[in-house]
Amino acid sequence: MSYFVVWRHISPQVGKDDEVLEILKPIIQHAKDSSDAVVGLWVWKKTPEEPKNGIVPWMYGEAKGRPFTGEEPAVMIQEVETDHQAFVGSVTYKAFEADTQGLLTCPPHEQHLVPGTGFPFRDGNPYKTTDKLHAVTARVAYKPGTLPQGVDCWKTVASYVKESEVDGTLMYWFLTDAADPTGLHSLEVYRDVDAFDVHKVCDAVVNNRSNQVDVLKIRTGVEIRDLKQVMSSFD
């Protein structure tokens, strides 16, 4: 199945996070009711301990080099759709856009992404939001022209994760963004922080890092952001 993936980055005004999240609840329900157009919808908040400095590569991509202005997004939405226009063109979605206009510091920023490898959830078994979930998003940076090679490297890791981390790794998705030709973007959700600690030191991850950095010499850096899942259409 071909997915249309949108990451929507939202910057609520100070103290307005909860109000924005409340307005999102009808969108979650709309996603549940629109299974013909929507595969799933997830909402995350950045964790409070997130450092705020330098550029914001997870949102804009290193190629654009947008400087941090004090309005880094606090809320991230992932929409996985089979019919994008049917979903965002609905009355419910238009109402959400209108209701949040006066609550944000700037218009939402959208990333349109293409799945490269991995999975948004395990086949036939989408996970539910819990307080223990540990989520991260990352941008892995590559030398110009080497991104497809980087994606191939992650396919081996994703295959290992799908088979060997059945209980611990719930989402493990790597996607590309045409507006960011040197970045591979990931969304990863783990049962808890212990499962993440096990994953990041497993042989598949360690060997992949060494292969890309020391052998192939294609990877130039990685930046990771911790996220707290707030809700999803599978709850």
C-alpha cells in the first residue's frame, strides 16, 4: 500500500499547549472514522528537557539552515493517509485549522515524506498510548548523493528490529523528504526507556553506525529529539 505521510509541526503560544491539544481531539476521532482515507494519526509533544539552540534540523532540514528564533515547535503530528485531500479537505480538519489560528506563534510547518524502510506499527497490531512509551525522532545527515545508500543500510537494521525486538520496539520508521536531500528522518517508539536502552546498543545498530561512518564514510551526523506521545487514532 502506498502511504502519503505528513509531519505537521505546531508552535503554540506560551501556555496554550493544552488548549491546542484539546482542539486536536476531534481530528483524532475524525481519523478513526475515516479509515478509507487515514491509516493512522499520532500526536507528540517535545519533552521539557529538550535543548533549544542552534538550527532546528528536525523541522526544516540542514539544507535550509533555518536559525532558531525561540519559536521551535512544541507539538508534532504524524498523519499517514491513503487519501490526503479527502482528509485535510474535510469540515472537521478545516475547523481545526480555524480554531488554532489565534493560538499559534506562526503557521504550522508541514513536511511531506516518503517511507524508506521500517514500519509505523507492527502488522495488524497498532500500539496504544501509555505513560511509559519512549519516543524519539532523529535526522541522520549524509554526504550529498549518498542518501539512497544510507537508506539501504537502515533496511538491515529495520529487518532485525522487526524480528528481534517484537515486544520492545513499536514504531521504527525511516523516511525521506524531497526538501531535505541529505537527511533521513526517523520516528521511533519504544515500550519504555529500558527497551530504547537495549535497542541503541544492539549489534545491528552499533555495526550499522560503524559501517556508515568508518567504512562507507557517508554519514556526517545525527540529531535526536525526545518526544512524549500524547494520543493517537489507535487509543
